Amino acid sequence: MYLVKEMPKEERPRERLLAYGANALSNEELLAILLRTGRKDLSVLELSKNVLYHLESLEDLKRMTVQELLQVKGIKEAKATTIIAAIELGKRLSNLNREKKSLIQSPYDVYMLLHHELSHLEQEHFICIYLNTKSEVIKKDTIFIGTINQTLIHPREIYKHAIKLSAAAVLFVHNHPSGDSTPSKADIKATTSLMEASTIMGIDLIDHIIIGHHEYYSLKEQKKTKI
């Protein structure tokens, strides 16, 4: 394998991106641009392939940690943190685009909005989605991370934020790392508490959705749906 500097200029990843655009590059080439350099005996393209060979699919890359990347021969902290930062930025841009265009009309819409973000997490994340009068997403906030307990949920703060955003309604979402979206007794108890608070505050609570692996549960409909 030639080192990049030994390749014809028009075949180098950075030059190809400038000439043809990022869409024309392979996964290895895009990753090579992030890595910038290889090693003395290994081109940056070969190094990027080594990273991808550690994955079952490209989707696994978004779940990799710095520690896991450091296990790849030739990857040090600088390269590992560059990859993680690029992935995180991509996630945020993707979430931003989905939120701007999101119209929530059903539990399925909620699943499609958040399953990429939540389904792979190893801890429960409790999220509040604030909606306008057209059922469009104004904002979403992660309220807390950890096992749901109604003492950890502060309805006053949630609805105070809803008032500041002029939200017409709220919707709650959390994930089950086990993959089973069936609600626990704590989930049901917390939802009841939130419903009582929504009545007092005069802000509609649309639903509480639990996201599992390729499934979701709507506490409003009291139904699990497989995807």
C-alpha cells in the first residue's frame, strides 16, 4: 500500500473531496481525512480501514468510545478524540435537523425522532419534548439520566420551562436499555404524577413514550408496537 504522499495527487482523499465533494468519498477516505496522518509503515488509508475493520457495521462507529478506539493499532489519543468529536457533532446536526422539521402526530413520530439517539444507550435518559400549537417540536431537554423515580422528576421545573417556551403541550420520552419497552410500576407512577401537574398548569401532556430495541410503548394508548 502506498503512503498517501506517494499516491497520484488526484487520488488523495483531501484532493478528491475538493474536486468532487464529500459525497464522492468512501468511508475509509472520509475517516482518513479526520485521521490526517498514518504511521511510518502504514498509510492513513490503511489506518482508517483498521478502524472500520473493528466494526460490524458503520453504525457501530457512533457507539465507540475513546478507550475502544485506542485499542486499534496506530490510534492514539489525538486521533481517537478527533473521531469522537466528529461523530458527536454529526449527531447534534442530525438531531437539530430532525427537530426543526418534526411534526408529532403519533407515538411512531416520537420513536422516529429519538430512537437513533436513545436505543443504544446503557442508561435510562428521560427527555421532555415541548410542542407548539401545531404539534411541532420547539425544543427537547434531557431532564435526567438514570432509573426513573418520581422523586427525581420535578414537574414544577418542567412546566415552568414549558411556559417560558410558550409551549402548548409536552411529551415525555425515555429509553429502556434492556430493550423491552414495557413500563415499570415506577414509570406508571411517575407518569400519573406528571399528568396531575399538567392539569394544574393547564399544559397538555400528550403522551409518555418508552423506547426499546425496535419497539416502543405508549402509556396513553397502553400499547406496545414493534418496529
